[in-house]
Amino acid sequence: MLLTILAYGMIIIFMYVIMKKKLSPFTSLVIIPLIFTLIAIATGVASPPPGADGVVPEVNIGNFVLDGISTTSKTGIMLLFAILYFSIMLDAGLFDPITKKMIYFAKGDPMKVLMATAVVAAAVSLNGDGTTTTLICCSAFIPIYKKLNMKLMNLGVLVILQNTIMNLLPWGGPTARAMAVLEVDADILSYLAPGMILSVLYVIFFVAYRMEKKERARLGVTTLTDKELEEMTIVNDPELLEIRRPKNFAFNGILTIVLIGWLVLSSFVGQLGLPSWIEMPPLLLFLVGTCIALMINYPKLKDQSSRISANAGDAVQVVILVFAAGVFMGLFQGSGMANALANSFVNIIPKQLAGAWGLVIAFISAPGTFFISNDGFYFGVLPVLAEAGRSYGFDNMSMALASLMGQAFHLLSPLVAFIYLLLRLTGLDMGQWQKESAKYALGIFVIFVVTIVALGHMPLFIPQN
């Protein structure tokens, strides 16, 4: 009981200090779970979950932290080189022509930029990787938003919403976990597809349109002349001109396309029957890509050192947050607080809701996948919910679908590593971004639930004897 209280207390205090900006995300992710873990150990309620071999490990904060960091270390290192790669491409001017064409296309109208953002974010998110989506969208659109004086909050929200939807593709992660735990086949994608399509259209034609109305009211709609457009796109800063490499545009473009293409292809090696050697970890791809980009664009050692030094600060600030998230997860799970929180989700459900168990799972999956990692929810909580659901007459497919509805909010969780990259690049405050995104994510959640119920894939209610 005390461990459950500590779990809820830690979550509430963590969200409070983040929302009220009492502590930075970095210090919050480390200090708050550390304090609550120490309390759990001091009171004797810490209860580490058994390992893969079924053996319960000893209570050891150091091991908890190392276990947590091991889950985020690959992501952190990959982000380090991914940020360096795209920063070098920005320095070399790869995205200047894209920015120029988009500005000429928009001609001062925020609507065109916002619609383009939503469409591009959806398309890039098809590979299910939030880091890739963030890097590509931010690299292409941040210069445009800044030049047109548009709110970067809109960019941050549109990117996360579209990635949230596409994250339901089987190679995105949560769907694969639900399929494995409940032993359902790939037909689940055909059941999810209508809701996903409607949600993408909702983001493009409702969310982006609503943002556009606000931006038009704030900025006005002016048709810029060619001269004004030229002034917006011209680069006059001597320091920027010195590091630009316009002659390498073709090479940089091909290198980036190959890199992203290989990254996406690696996700489909099994489905396409490709040779296993094609599947490369993103970490290696970005590492090699960064080295090639440096050698070609800045062959002199002093220039390479200068570019690394200039961009390392941004990379490090993201990476330390990723490792801090690992510390948070390690302490939260290692102390047993994650299991206590998960069990409380199950135990607080009244038996009177048995007939609406599909909706119960859908609603639990929202806070469940926000406060607990996907692994913790799908491998820890879902089996318990599913066992009860089967006794109430619900089949595995309907419960698997229900468990994925809460993914509408999952990517807003501070436990998701790549959001720190998005927040860093856009300069957004986590609390404000979460609040702005959540109100639109609620619409996605409703669309998901209504669609699977309306199409008969999940019973709304099963009468109980």
C-alpha cells in the first residue's frame, strides 16, 4: 500500500514541478525518483520485480540506475550523431533551397505552411521513428516558421500528433507488443487503419486549419512581393556564408536521401524479404553519415573541430535528458513503484464495469502508457487486464485494439526519449507543449475509440450474467 502511495506521489510531484517550472526536466527526472526510491528502501517497501530468469534481484540503487540507462543508451548515442549530422547539413546549407521554395510557395500565408507541416510529418512518420520525423521536419520547417514569425508551438504539436498516429503501425513498437502479448495476427493493422486515416485527416484539416485561423488573426494575411520574399531568403551573415557549402548541395542531398532511405528500409527487412545485412542500427548509420559529411564539407581538421564544437552543445543537452529518462525508468521500475502503480490500475476497477471491459482497457491505456513505459504496460498490466477480460467475454483482438487507444497520449510522456530532441530544437517548454498537444490528442483518442466500436471490432458492452 505504501509503495503505491509513493508511486502516485512521485508522479504527481514530478508533473507538478514540470508544469510549474519549479525544476528543469533534467533535474526532475533524476532527483525526484531518487528521493522516492530512497524513501521506499528506508521504509522497507521497495520490491524489485523478478528478472527474466525469475530471480528477484537485491535492492541496489546503482543497479536500478544502470538497468534504466541501458534501456535508453542506444537511443541517446544515436541522437548524439543524428543531431550532429543534421546540424552539419544545416551549416552546409542543404535546407536553404527547400526553405526558399516553401517561403515562395506560402507567400506569407501561414495556412500553406501549416498544411505542409502536417502532410510532411505524416509522410515522414511512416517509418514509425520519432527521432527521424523530428529531425527532418524541424530541419526543414524551423527556418520557415522563424522567417514568417510563426509560432514554433504549432510545429511541435503537429509533428507529435502525426507521429503519434503513425506509431500504431506494427513496426512502430506498441502494436507489436500488443500482438505478441495477446497472440493476435497482422489483421490488427486493417482494424486500426480506418481510425488512423481519419486521425491523420483530423490533424490536417481540423488541427492545422484551427492553428492557421489563429496565426492569420495574429499575423494577418499579406501577399509578399518577390522582392520581399528575396529579402527573407537571402543569407547575408558573413559567419553563415563562411560555413555554407552550396557546391556540395547535390552530394549532401544524395547522402541524406540514402541515409534516410536505408534507415526506413532497415525497418522492413523482414517484411520485404531483404538480406539481413541491409538491416543497420540507426546509431551506425548516423555515425558513418556524420563522418562522411564532415570529411566532404569540411576537409580541414580545424573546420571539423569547429563544426563539432559549435553543434555539440545542442546534442549534449538532448542526450543528457535521454539518459536522465533512463535513470527515472530504472528507479521507478527497480524500486517496484511501476508494478505497484500498474496493479493499482487493475484493482481500482469496479466489477460493475465488467461488461464494458474494452472501454475500461482503452481508458486505462491512456494514463498507463503515459506514466509507465510501453514495455511495462504491455508486458505487465495488459496480461492481467486481458485475463479478466476473457472471463467477461472479450476476445484477444478486441482487447489488443483497446490497449492501443491510449497511444494517443503516450508520446507526450516525459519517458519518451525523442521528445527532448523536439523540445530542444523548437525551444518549447515541456509543460506548455504537453497541455497544447493533449487537447488535440484527446480528439485522436476519441476517433480511435469511436472507429473500432462503430466498425464492430470492439464490443461497446457485453451483458454479464
